[in-house]
Amino acid sequence: MHRLNVLILGPASFISTLNELRPFLKFNALFENINANYNIILFHVDALKDKKQKELIESNDNIKICAREKNNIIENCDEYLNLPVTLKEINFIVENSAAKKKFNKNSFIEIKSYLLNKNEKKFSKSENFIILTEKEIQLLELFLNNNKPISKDKILSSVWNYSTDADTHTVETHIYRLRKKIADKFMDNNFINNNKDGYYL
């Protein structure tokens, strides 16, 4: 696994402390190098007093970890380091926040105007949702990863691992049920389409 690049922002004392710890950090610490390629911003709460650093922190979409005195609430932070902090805690919070972001990224999928939460098996739009089966999720992912219609045989082999000459109505049955679920809940009768070449979104 490649090491994470973490941009460090804050007062001189904070920077020098982390610089001394650099050989023991499990990530690449980048000091004040705002043009570098980084995954996370680790900043001391005092960085928000500096206009330039504050703008950088607030306009950034990367993971933000704020080092602060305990219970000092800072908005728009993904994680907190409560000062004083141990080296072990620093490494843990940085690695854990990156793992969490990756997990969440892989768990939520946008499909047309819907959102699929793979962990909870929820397929939602606005306040409405339905619960999907594992096979229904696999079907949706298969459709999503293909830009053209997918044949019944390809669906059988990809989702059910059946041979293409298997005589089964599995695909039709599952797609019928999924279409009905979506139509009943969202009044959407055109979510899964089909033509002579197969099924598609």
C-alpha cells in the first residue's frame, strides 16, 4: 500500500514537532507545500487564524484532520486529534480516516438519479427507498459498468455463474421483480430497459 501524503498546516511549534517525528510517521508529511499532491490535510486549530491557510482548508475537498484542545468544536473536520497526542494516535487517526473514506466511496454508488448504499442495501431517491437483495445489487453494478445492452447469457454467467446454455428464467424473474420494486416505490417504469441485444439502464 502506498504511503499517504498529508499536508501539515499550523504554527511553527506544531510544524517543528511533527517534523521531528517524521521518521516515525506512517505517512509522508508535507510541510507548508500547498502545491503538492496530498490526500489529507492535518492542521492545528491555530492555522484557521491565518487567512491564507484558512482559505486553503475551507476550500479543500480532501480529508481534514484538526489538532485541537479537547472539546474545542471546529466545523468541517472529518477527524480530530485531541492535544496532547501520542505518535500512535497520530498514525492511527491518519490511516483510519483514509480507510474510512475509501470504504464510504466504495459503498455509495450513484445510478441515474438514485443512490445505492451497498452496506445497507438501500436504493433511494429523495426520502424514499427500497431494500435490495445481493443479486439485485450485483445486477445494477453489472448494468452500470457496461455502456451497452447486456445479453441474458452474459448476465447469467456474470451474476449467477451459470453456463450460457443453462435453461433458466432466473434473469427474467429477477429483472421483473426489480423493475416492479422500482416502479411501485418511485413510479419509474423506464429504469431497466431492454432491446434485442439485452438489458440496460
